[in-house]
Amino acid sequence: MSSLYEQYRQTLQKHADLEHSIAILHWDKEVNAPAKGSQMRARQLATLHGMAHEIITDEKFGKLLGRLEEDKEQLDHRQYRNVQISQKQFDREKKLSTDFVMRRSHIISQAYDAWLRAREANDYNLYKNELRQIVEIKREEANLLQYDGHLYNALLDEYEPEATVAELDKLFADVREQLVEFAAQISAAPQQDRSFLNRPYARQKQWDFGIKLLQNMGYDFEAGRQDLSPHPFTTSFGSQDVRVTTSIDDNDFGSMTWSCIHEGGHALYEQGLPAEEYGLPSGKFVSLGIHESQSRLWENNVGRSRVYWKAHYAHLQGLFPENLQDISLDKFYKGINQVSPNFIRTEADEIHYHLHVLIRYEIEKAMIEGSVSLDALDELWNAKYKEYLGVDVPDDRRGILQDIHWSHGSIGYFPTYSLGSFYAAQFFRQASQEIEGLESSIESANSQPLLDWLSDKVFQHGQTYSAADLCQRITGEKLNFRYFMEYIKEKYSGIYQL
């Protein structure tokens, strides 16, 4: 390894140390921190964000990247790809001053606290002023970054590099044209019963079952832990410390179960990244679309399959005989795959889920354009739910206040949820072709063959390949919505006898 590259590695690892320290403070804020500590925590986070920004935008680091570019013949493919990605990040971050980064951090901390208060009070009015500050600073950020095309492209690139509004508009046109029609066919069929999921389920038993599912997936509890939080999430402080959270509803068994599997999928990706590449792009996930592909693959392609519950249902019945003794495996399978419009994105079925994402995508673009009133954003939200899902949103908590993302400043994030499902369908189809007896191994509660395949195809590469190139390497073609439609049509035509 050249001395120049070693200097580069040390700089990025120092930056990663700060970034992961920031992540620990965020995790603690959402899991453990007392309410009165919020203002001091906002100050601490702003300071650390400023320090991290200074490291990655230091002129000495910029010159080091330039020297590595000149010396690229001494670098292998992975090393040179790291340098290219770091150069892009350097150029991006140099457009943002340290003062701007600290100001943005402080606004986000205040917005998160306001979101929590508003959610507790079920009142959007307690949050809209802080949301307005979020939108203003994200619009300012987008203008500073100066991306081509739609202003939203600049924010989207942070989460799904190289994706554009033009591409997403085409993708979501497919969602409107194909998913809406298929959902209508299912709605016209006799509906599946899922009421057994809403019987009283003891919290501790739910928790213990969720831990068992995580262990079965291959989640390493010596390199992570699970806690409770209002909104389930995964956070990583390096591949040896990847933590997940879940939430438990006493009267909705599905809430905890599939959040555990979903967040477990995210965590497996983080735990599978090469530890020796810590801090470098090759030690980080490719994009949020690819990250979401891992959670959705485990949650839906595996965790809502019949073969998966052949492995786990007898144990579940033993834990909750009073709830499930009269529910056959077939009825359970059909119930957990009920297709019905609802209010909450995280509780949506595999089909309507993407209408939830579509609504957020359209609203986010409009917020950044400045073409909607934030004072009446809750009314716009409710109107879109009526238009796309045919439901009347009953209150703000189940409406515009349900997601944490905007309070985190994560505008441009939501489209990656749909991208993740579409990647997941394409990846799982390929895995089924390449892993001999994949269904049989899942049915016998053996997740290792699938985990090994994902580690080889996805985890080990970090950001060495772009999302589009990674998909091409794994499946032989770029992202194709057709595979998702084939997957859900085959699955739900069987369940609903279409």
C-alpha cells in the first residue's frame, strides 16, 4: 500500500470515528435520552457535525486526493474507486460551509423534538414551523450543490447516487399504471382475514420471538443489540456494532414481527461489510435503495413466504395457543399477506406500500419546488390518501406525523423504499436460480445459504460498484420493474385465486 493511500485511509477513518460518534448520540437520543437533554444534545451534535465536515473538506485532503489521482497506476480497482467516490464527496461538501452544516444540524435536532411533541399531541400545528425550517435549509442546500435538472436531484443523490427525478417519474408511472390496477383486482376478490393478528399478544413473548427470528436470520448479537424506539430503525457504528430497534403493539402482532425482520435485513448488510475497509467507501453500503433491498428481501420475499412460516409457525402457536390454536398455517399465511389500503406506510401490504411512497415522493418534490403551502400540508397529505388509496385519514398521528424522516432532514429518502422492493424481487429471483434448494433451506429454518449468497453478491463489495452496476453484475441487467410485478402477481394471484 502506498504511503499516500495510507494517509488517505487514516483521514477517512478519523472522519468515520466522528460520524459514528454522531450516530451513537442519535441512537441514544431516540432510545435513552431524557427530554430535558435535547437542547444540549443538539449543541453536541452540531459541534461534531462541524468537526467531521472540516476533516472531509480540508484543503490538504483535497490535495491528497489530487495526488492519488496522479498516482492511480499504483492503485488497484477498489482503491481507485474509493478515491473517485471521495473526490465526489469532497467536491459536494466543499460547496457547504462549516457554518451551514452546524446550522443544519441544529435545525434538525429542533425539528425532531418538535415532531415528537406534535406526534404525542396528535397535532401537526406543533411541528409545521420547524418543518418549514427543514424545507428552507434543504432547499438552500440543494441550491448550493448546484445539480443539473430538478432541484430535488441534489437531495436524492445523497441517498441514491446518480438517480434522477426523470428516472423516478418513469418508475412511479409504472407504479400508478400497473400496481393500482392489480390492487383493484384484489379488492374485488373475497378478502383474507387477519383479525387474529389483532388479538392481545403479551409484550415479553413478542420480544422473545423477535429475538429468535433475528438469531435465525444470522444477526450477530455479539456485534449488535435490539432496543425499543417509537420508530424502528437500524444504526451502525462499524460492522462490529450494528444496532436495531423495534416497537411493540400489544394488539398487533405484525407490528413487532416484521419490523424485527425488516431491520434485521438492514443489520445483516451492515454486519457483512468488510471490517478491514472501515471508513472507506468500500466499507460502506452502496445506496439506500440497495440497503432497502436487503430489508425488503428478508421482510417480504422470505418473511412473508409460506415456506418461512412452515419453519416457524409451530413455535409461534406454542407461544400463543390462546390466539392461534384455531388458525391453520394456510390461514396464517394468507392473513399476513392481506391486501387492503391503510393509513400507515410501515404497516402496508406489499402492493399498497408503493402508493404510500408515491404520495411522499410527490409531496417532497412539491416542498422543494415551493409549490405547496406547509401550513396546509396535512390537508394535501389527506387529499392524496383519498385519491390514491381511497381512505379518509382520521388524524395527524396516522397521517402526516407518522414518519420520522422529514424531522431528520431526510428529504430525498422516501423513493429508495420502492427502489429497494424492486431490487429485492430481482435479487431474490436470481438467488432462487443460483442457490440449489433455497426454498427447502428456508423451510428448515436454515438461512445460511441465502446469507452467504448475499454476502458474496452484495455485502463484500461496499461501494466498489454503483447500484446500477451491482444489479447488472448480480442479475445480468439493470433494475427492471417487471420482476417485481411478476413476483407479486404470482404470489397474490394464488392467495386471492385471481
